[in-house]
Amino acid sequence: MNDLAQLIAAAESDFAAAPTPAELENAKARFLGKAGRVTELLKALGALPLEEKKTRGAEINQAKLRIEGALNARRDALAEAELNKQLQAEALDVTLPGRQRGGGSLHPVSRTIERIEAIFASMGFDVAEGPEIETDWMSFTALNNPENHPARSMQDTFYVDMKDEQGRWLNLRPHTSPMQVRYARIHAARNAGVKPMPEVRVIAPGRVFRVDSDATHSPMFHQIEGLWLGENVSFKDLKVVFAALVREFFETDDFDVRFRPSFFPFTEPSAEIDIRFGSGPLAGKWLEVAGSGQVHPNVVRNFGLDPEAQIGFAFGIGADRFAMLRYGIDDLRLMFDGDLRFLSQFA
């Protein structure tokens, strides 16, 4: 029995002297491993008489339990010491003020779109939104673009290498005009047979995509297109509507609006819209801000409406362009870089 007491004492001493978990495992192997001292004692039991084997085996097992207890106690002590060391190294000064998370805010383009939507809503326009992946028919054919029109080429439009159920090619919409088509066709179907046909008055804001990128162009940008059709809608109404938009959006009466003849397949006649401010950093400069025109009869037919009874205008403005003018931004790419130093100015 004295040899077992000495064995236990030796094990406890070696375990207590082990400074790291790795060295503790080495000490364990000397006592409890396959060739350890306890294992050797258990192997030697086979040479003892049966009664002595029972007594000696029980004594060895008790000694083994004592040694395992000492081993586990040292493991726990080393783990606790390591945890305390880590806690001290990562100590926090709880008396310091907490870090506050800054509040988010709308992107300047989102602010611009919301502002323009509110202005047109005050003039009785609905807001329509739709898919960003469109059919070739919606993007071009319905808008009186012939099949060989340059806007259909890969140099301008992002095409998707697949077709819809009717075999029409798909593309990332290059403008929000497809939503005018969708809205007008739903309007025509809903009011079929109604006399007189209610007016179509809608704007279509959203992201559009074209193969272009520089300081004033981006492969992804935002457009707001508008459509007003009725029995007696003319260019005069377009000028009134656009002047009201500029007045409310830029919060000034000191500006001029002019129409320059232009060409768009979906309108005839067509015009570019320019504005000029009488004061401020942009004073005296004519700035092109929109394209517009009287909706072409072919397009009105594709809307499902009668071009003899429904006439009016369409226009398209760049929401990013309006944001740049309002906030004095000279590089469109700043809008989409995600730089908080830039975006926080508009919070």
C-alpha cells in the first residue's frame, strides 16, 4: 500500500509542477498512459493469486481514481489561469462612454425621386413601378423603334441571353418607358368602352441600364418618365407641368424653360427641354434636363388606345442629373461609390 501512496504523491507532484496543458499531458502519460506506471501495475495483477488479485486490484483502482482526480483538478486550474490571463489582456474600461451607432439617411438620389414623386402627385399623376428585366417588345417595338435602331445593339443595351414564353429577347431596361406601356395597356383594358376615356396621367421612376460610364454617365442610373394622354393635352400643358416641376424642385421662380427641336422614335414632334437659372452658381447657363414630345400615334395604338381620341405628351428626366444640380455634385460616380464621407453630407 505504501507503494501506491508514493505513486499518488508522485503523480500529484508532477501534475502540480506542469506549467502548461501540453506538459500536463506528458505527465499524465507517465502515470496513466499505455506504458504508464498505473497501467504496469494493472498488468502485473495476472501473476497474483485470485484472492490477492481482488484486493490488490481494488487498491490500484482507488489509486488510479485519486490520480485522475489530481489530473482533472490541474487541468481546470490551468484553464482558469489561461482565461484570467486572456481577460486581463482584453480588459475593458467600462467607465468609458459607449460607441454610438450613427443614424442612417436617404441617399441623395432617393431624396430626389421622393421629392419629384410628391410634386407630380400634387398634379394628379400616379406613380408606376415595374420589372427591371424587360422584353425587347416592351423596350423598343412598342415604342416605335425599328428593329435596326442603334439603341437595340449591344453597344447601348444590356441583353439577357434568354427569351420569354413568346420568344421575345429579354434585356435590362434602358429606360422606364416600358412601364408607360404597361400602365397604359392596363388603363385601356380597365376602361374599355368607357366614354369619354379617362386620362392617362402617370410617372415611372426607377433604375435603368446602359453600356456607358464616365463622370456624367453610369451603366446603372435612374430615370423618371412621365406620360399624360387625354382628349385635349398639348405642348402647352407639358410646359406648364415642367415649369411647375422646376419651380417646386429647385425652390425658385428665377428660371427660364425652352424647348429645342429633336428626334425620338416614340414622339412626334419631339423636343429637348433646357432650363436656365437667373441666379446662383448655374446662372446664365442653358442646361439640358429632359427629352419630351407628343406621343407618336403608333405608340398610342400599342397602348391599346385610339390616337384620334387620345393625344398628349411624354417626357423623361434623369433623377441623378436633377440630384447633381440640386446638391452641386459634379461627378455622377460619387453617387454610387458608397463613400460615407460623401453620403453623410446629405444626412
